[in-house]
Amino acid sequence: MFRPRANEVAVAIVQEIRRSIPEYARLLEGPFGTIVTGGVEEAIAQFIDRLADPATSREDRAKLFRHLGRLEVAQGRSVDTLQSAYRIGARVAWRRIAEFGQSVNLPTVTICHLAEAVFDYVDEISVLSLEGFASAQARAAGALERRRRRLLELLLSEPPVSSQSVTELAASAAWTVPEHVVVVALERTDDDFDLPSFDETVLEDFEAAEPCLLMAAGNEQLRSLREQLPGWRAVIGPQVALSEAPTSLRQARRALTFVNRGLLPDEPVLWSKDHLSTLWLLSDEFLARELAERTLRPLAGLTVKQRARLSETLLAWLETSGSAPEIAGRLNVHPQTVRYRLHQLEALFGDRLTDPDDRFRMEISLRAMRLLGSD
């Protein structure tokens, strides 16, 4: 029933790709755009054929999409652009299929199965294009290194690709696929830096604008990063499942940003797992500041010095629930000074000082502001 709409959907896909991907915009104009639209229509027809008969030969499909992967190499593009086009095509196709399914009252479960089929098909053609891309690169020098870098890009891309895609490309890149990984964000700290060479268990990219490493969690080389990376700063992201590698990279880069802002220690090698509370507290700085502004509003009318003194006293009290002498020792002031400040805080905050929810909000607000105060 959907086959007559293949051309209409193909046109919509090509239009959206032209709009969303500048690298393809001019390429898809004129006669060549008509040819590409025909190719997309053929891909849709192949998808429909596969739905009708899963045993349908994939050879024609394999030839088409491997050829597209090889073309990306010939044009000097990375396969990322083509993968983006596939994802756009999947979204457009899925919207049209969902609209069609609703118009003919297809059962919801059938529409869900169609959605899975669309994205499985995109995974399949992505793998085929990756194979074409890889085979073309293999004829050039450094083919293995390029496959490993491509694998790294694939593992760090979002949304994640299928495990089959990873397994196949990892095999061609001579990389053993681990269950859990860490990603290491890197930054040059010296103009006279070396490009270290790790063993085959580490995927590396030192040439990117934001260099990084990816390796199995527990890799022994993590312990020697300081010695292996002279002239570099390294921040090790949290341990995650392989499919969540982009999350580890994202947290490592956030931590690296915080190091550069003075919010985390400036160390040659820093483990983000040792600073999870800071990463959490500042995961959304806008919300942290908003919460602090609302929660600590009773302090707003004070001078800067008064606000600072009462803030540090309130935080010490919340963190310890200690006596005036204990807090005084912590703040290096006289106990009577602490008692006076606590009376001021009681006058400003009233019953909120005994409410568990308010106390929690006060503590995280004060901790966040203490961190941001050094920014």
C-alpha cells in the first residue's frame, strides 16, 4: 500500500538533506539531484521489498550503499556526513510511515514494528556504507590507522549505532571490543608536545580539535598516562558501557572545562570519578544559580562581606550540625562570633533552618556557589 508513495517520500528526504547538510546542498541540485532522488526511491523500494520478503537478496542493496561509502572517500569527506543523511532519511521516512499508518488505521503494534524496521534498515545500510568507505581507504597508506580512527568516531557518535556495526568495524580495525570503557579527554599544555603511541588496545585521535583516547575500563595504560603524555593534560571520564562512550567523553570534557576555569584541580591526569559531586552540582549552572538565588534570598540584602561570612557559617553548620566551638574551629573564628552569626541566620531564615528540604536546598546552593565563586 505504501509503495506508490515512494517517490513522494524520496523527494521529501532529499529536500530535508539539502536543507540540513550544507555539504550536500549544492551537490543535490539540478540533474544530479534528480538522480539521487531516484536512488533514494530505489532504496525505499528495497526496504519495502525486504518487509514483504525478508529473504530478498541484499546484493543490489549492498552494491548501492557500499558504492556511496566509497564515493565519500573519493570526495574527501568523512562518512559522518553520509551517516547524518541516513539518519535524516530515517526520520523523514518514519514520519511519513506513521502518518500513513494512522490514515489507514494500522494497529499501533504494527506501526511500532515498522519503526524498528526503518531504523534496522538504516543501521544495515550504514554498515554497508562503512564497509565501502573502509575498503576505499584500505587502498591508501595507513588504512588500519584510519579504520581505528573511524571506529573511534563511530563509538563516540550520537545516537549510538548498532552493536553489529561496531563489531564488524572493530574486527576490520583489529580492536577487541570490551564491555566497559573510559574515554580520556586531552588538551595540549606545551607547544613542545610529543605524540605518544599506545598499544592496539587504545583507540586514539590526537589530530582532532578535541583530542581523546578510548580504552577498556581497567586498562593498565591508564595508570601511566602521566608518563606517556608529557605536554598534555588528561581527564579520564567515568566508566560506562561501550554503547555509552559518548557520555564518558561528555563528562570528561566538562571536567576539563572546569579545570580550565579553576573549578577542579589543575593536575596532569585527573579522574572525573573523584569529582562527581562537582560535576553533578554544576551539571546545569543556570539552574544552580536560580536555585541559589531563590534559596538564599534572605541574604540578598546584606553587604558582600556580610553575605560571605554568613554563607560560610551556614554551610559549616549544615555540613556538621556542630556546636559553636566546633564550627569556630573549622572557620578559625571565636565561638562567640559563631553564636552571633547563628542568631543572625535564625532571624533571616526562621523555621527554614529546621526543615529538611530547605536545609538540603541551602547546602547544595551554598556548595555550588562556593565552587562558582572561584570561577
